[in-house]
Amino acid sequence: MQPINASQQASALYRAHGPAAEAKVAEKIRACEASGETDQARDWKLIRHALRELKH
């Protein structure tokens, strides 16, 4: 996933879920890691990072 795409995804998630967006992303990361989907987990981690950047 490209950094700009992660930023766009983070913005969309925040608009849709507000402060709960980070918890939803954390759930996605855990689910991907549990099922061995390492590439997807990496993408969700990029989104989490972009989401945290939005807050600052």
C-alpha cells in the first residue's frame, strides 16, 4: 500500500468512525495476524500510523 493511500484510508475511517477508528484498525490488525495474512496486517499498520498522524 502506498503512503498516500494509507492516508486516504485513515481519513475515511476517521470520518466514518471518529475516535473509535483506531480500535477498529487494531481489530483488523489482530485478525490478519491471527490468520497469517501478514501483508494485510502490514497495510492495516500503515493505516494505523496514518490515523495517528491525523490526530497530531
